[in-house]
Amino acid sequence: MLSVTRVGRRISPGSLLLVSLVAILAVSLALGYHALTTTRSHRASVEGALRHYASMAAWEYSSVVREDLNTVLRMVFDEVTREWRGFGDLPELRIVAAELRDVAREYRCECRSLQSPLAYFRIDLQDSTTIALPDTLNAGTLSSLADTVTRHQRQQADKRAGLVMLPAGSLLESPTLVTYSTAYGRRWSARALYGFVTNPGAYGELLAKWFTAQPLLPPAITGTHPNDSLLYITVHTGSNDTLFASGAPYPTTYAARDTMPAEYGGLIVAAAIRPDVAGRLIIGGVPRSRLPLIVTLLLITLGLGTAALFQLRRERQLARLRDDFVSGVSHELRTPLAQVRMFAELLDSGKLRTQQERDRSLGVINREARRLTQLVENILQFSRSARAAVDLKIERLDVARTVSEVIEAFRPLASAKTVSLESEIEDGLGLRADRDALSQVLLNLLDNAVKYGPEGQTVTVRASRAGNRLRLAVEDEGPGIPRTERRRIWEPYQRVRSGAKRAAAGTGIGLAVVAELVGLHDGRTWVEDALGGGARFVVELPGATGSLEPSPRPISEASG
Ligand code: ADP
């Protein structure tokens, strides 16, 4: 049977996460947009409903006003017709004045400017004479009044009565409102026009009464709330002269208007729902804008996505660093192991005749074994510190002794690269520290100095005391550390990036172990330029005792 193996391209978890993040962002955007449009259309329909209520109220009020105005006009002018009945002389103007007072009484209204109009007038349509009370209006004003009112009356389909709004200057200096009625003679022919001139606000009090008289919105919606707690209403002319305003100027978010017929002066009733009660008229209230919420959520999603991407990048970097570490460790292990094997086999084969050759081989095996030990120690220390499982055994150390022990142990490794080791240690220096930790710190620094410095160089170890702190410095004659890298190299897996590639292989954990062990002693580390070029790695540890003699070559502190 033929078996078919499909070799598909493996998708890395990173790309999968990236695709998922983009998808999540796209879905969030789509959901956000959808929520936004839904809220907008909900809001638009709610606003539409509120504007509809406003238009209902405007229409209702306009009807109330027309009906009541008709009643008022009938009350005022019917008496004229009753008096006259189409025969004899036209009734006198006084009757209109008396009737206006009756109206005020009837409506229990002070109506000062309605009770005392600026003038009463009568236009005789037969002989075109106009008389006015008081008779202070000049002939020009009278004829202009007669022209305007007669023209208005002629233009109306219903010619019985009417309101004419006159802007300032067209009759008097201020805007005026003319109210008139037609007196019919025999055979329903228009015989005369009776009327009076007031300021535009003359009906204000009556309009206010009619505003509160009955609900302008269906009580099923508004409950028992009075009109003025729900609505603002104004009545004004086309040229914006106000006859009545139910309150202070109002916001027109939910507003509508109704224009009365021409016989009522084309007055405009504008109604607006008070924004603070709009929510009460709509079940569930007026929806608030969701934009800030949606934008915040999108920003959070974006923030989380970016954080995840950063994390991903960091993990990739770590993975790469770990790979470098593993290959570095393998390389570091392989070289000494090969040496140990080779020289052990030589010894075993008996080919080495002289004692000197045998001693040299043993020396190499010893040296490489030490290097292996140091490497393994570093890795163990590194893994222990990652698990926070480091126990220090603090004891009082003789610094000069500990340092020279380490130097002596390290000498074979140094001489393999013809490196001379020197030390300048103040006499009598003591330190409270962990012996193994201090040795490992020094070994790592020495190892780096030899590894990265040139053959034949001199590596110097200095120890001195500054206050109660011990300063231990390892100087080499190598390339030194660029300023920009001086902080980074103390972190795990980090190696110098810039400049020519440093020849030596490494694991990138030597200095991290140094920093960790010194940190456990509450000390600090830094690197600076050595006086003769090269690098000076400095370790400062608390707990120093003994000599306070100035060190032979003072080490100037400059943080790396
Ligand atoms: P490793 O030596 O295994 O790479 P370390 O943590 O000991 O790791 O050192 C980190 C890096 O610091 C090294 O890779 C090297 O680039 C740089 N370095 C350390 N010591 C020296 C030195 N004495 N001279 C020049 N560069 C050094």
C-alpha cells in the first residue's frame, strides 16, 4: 500500500499569535463600528421621536392660540356689529375700548398694553376715511395704517378678522401689532374695519395663560407634569419680534415650529422639549454616546495587542539568546574536553618518554579540567540564581590570601596564552563574604581578561579599601568595553555587539553570574577604561576591614 506523507509548512506559534492579534483587532474594530452605528441610529430615532413631540406641542399650542384669539376677537368686535346691524352711522370706536376691558376682566388678566392700546382706529371702506383714537396719529401714519390693514384684509380668504405684525419703522418707531375686524353692511359687503394698535407683547399674558391651560403633549406620555416643566414655547413674528416666551432662551436640540395662517399674522410657534426631561419622555431614556467607551475599549485592545507583540519579540530574542547560549556552552565544553582526551590518550599510549613531557600533559589535563569545572560552576550558579536558591556562607576572609589562591589556580590557563598575572593587594585587608562566591567572581573576571585580551598581555588584580567597602579590580590590555555596552553586558546572554567580532566563543553568563553574586553581597559592579587601555572590571563589596593605606594605584570610580 502506498502511504502518502504530506509535508506541510509548519506555522510558528509567533506568526499564529500575530495573526490572532490582527484578527482580534479587526473583530474589535468591526464590533466597535457596529456598536457605534447601532447607537447612532438608536439615538437618531430617539431624537426623531423627541422632535416629533416638539412638533406635536407646537401644533397643539398654535391651535389653542388660534381658537382663543378668535374668541377674544369675537368678544371685542361682535359688540360693534350688534350695535350697528348694518344701518345708519358706523358705531363709535369707544365700543371697542370698552370691550377690550371686558376681555381682560373675563380672562382675569391685567393685560395693561391690551387694555390701553397705542391707538384705536376705524377705516370706512365706503368713503375711505380713517379715524383714530387718540387723534395724535398724523395723516401719513393714518393713511399708511389704512393701506396696510385694507391690503391685509383683502388678501385673506377669511376676511372677518386678522392680526398684522408691523416691523419697527413701518408705522411707528417700535414694532407694532395691529388687530382688526371687519364690520359687514347689508348683503354681507365689507363696510368698515375696526381695530387697535398695540406693542407686540400685548397678548403676552393671555398667551401665557393659554400655555398653562391644557396639556400640550399627550398625558399618556408626560403624566401629570405641567407644560412649562416639559417644554419651552415662543411665539414670534417672521422678523423675530417676540410676542411670548415661556422661559429663558432654550436649547433647540429637540425643537419644531408651526406657522399660523396669514390672518393670524403668520405668527410662528416654536416648541422645544427641555433636554433635561427628554429622557423621561422616551422609554429607556435618550441613549448616551458610546463613542468614548468604544474608543477606550479599542485603545485597550490596541495596547494589549502591542504589549503581546512586544512580549512575543522579547521571547524570540530570548529564544535566540538561549540558542546562542547552548551553542556557546557546547563549544566551551568541547575544546577542553578534546584537550583532556588527547593528552590522556598520549599518557595512556606510553609514547611520552620524558618525565617533562608527561608533566606537561598532566598540566594541560589539569588546566582544562579546571576550565571545565569553572564553566560547570557558572552554569550551576546561573541556574541556582534563576531559581533563587543561592545560599551564601559568609565568613571572614583574608583578601590577599583568597586572591592569590585564585590567581595561582588560574595561572596555568593564563600561561597557555602567555598572559602574565600581577596583583597589588593592600596588606591586612579582610572581608566578610562567601569564599566560593568571591573566588568565582574573580575567576570569571580573570577568564574574560585572558579570553578577550591579546596574547602576551599583563592582567593585573588590585584590591583596596574605600571606607568599609572593598574594591577589587581586574585590568587587562584588551579592546575594552564600548560605553554603550557597559550596562548591558552584565545581563544574561548579552555579549558585546559593536565593533569587530570578538574572537572568543562564550556563553554570555559569566558577567551575569558575577553581578548576581556581588548583588547577593549588597555590592555593585561596573566596568571602566583601564589606564593603559583595555578594560577594568570593578567589584565593590561591603564588609571590608583592615588596612586603610591608599591603594598603590588609586582606582577612579566611573560608572560603566
Ligand atoms: P562570555 O564571555 O561567555 O561571552 P560574559 O558574561 O563573561 O560572557 O561576558 C559578556 C561579554 O562581555 C563578552 O561576550 C564580551 O563581549 C564582553 N567582555 C567581558 N569581559 C571582557 C573583557 N575583559 N574585555 C573585552 N570584552 C569583555
